[in-house]
Amino acid sequence: MRQDSTSIGFEWPLRIYFEDTDAGGIVYHANYLKFMERARTEWLRNLGYEQNDLASEFRIAFVVSKIAIDYLIPARFNDSIFVCSRVERLKRMSIEFEQNVKLSDQTLTRARVKVGCIDTQSYRPREIPQKIYQEIGNAGG
């Protein structure tokens, strides 16, 4: 795991298991979304926030509202990949990420993911709490 706010952002390593693949050993397309979700969760954890604590302490959750994804090269069984996550745009009620799945220096999949902040009681959009908003802004990645 590395964090560098200049260019790469936050990287989360993953190993491709047989369960992630189809019969030909190629990663099933929907699993890339799971990999990206895990990387965003670990990014939050790296900032000091567990998602269950956000729900209980701040009454918020981050939910995906939009994804644009390009599948370029398939990942395969037993590959050691990593997901690069970088905040592209931070707004009062949402965060837009650039997320790339890579094998060494080769980009396999790239995506733009927008997550909105919601109230865990009403499930309606709400502002990101100021403390968290500032920490995300200061992290820069």
C-alpha cells in the first residue's frame, strides 16, 4: 500500500483468485467493481475512517452513484494486481475518483467512480462532515 498525493494516489494490492475468474482464467468483468470498492474502503481506512464508524458516529455512508469503466486488458488467475485510486474532484456531497487496475505498469481497467454521501437514516444526500471533507482535501489522493 502506498500513498502519494502527487500522481499515483492510493494503491491497494490484490491477488487474483480462481473464484474471481471464469472457466478460462480471465477475471469476470463485475469483479473489477469489487476490487475498486475494496480499494476505496482501504483508502478511507488509511485516512482513519472505518465505514461502520462513519455510519454510527457521523450517520453517513458513501454510495456509488455513477461509474464509467473501460476494460482494456484482462487480468488472469494468480496475477498480482493493484488498484490505484485518486480523488479527481471533491464536492460538498460527493467524491469523484479515478481508479485504475494495473499489472506492473500496464493499465488493465480504468474507471471514473462518483460516490455520494448519504444520511444512513433517511438515505437522502447530505454534506460530507466538515472534518472528513477537510481530511480528504488535505490527503489529495
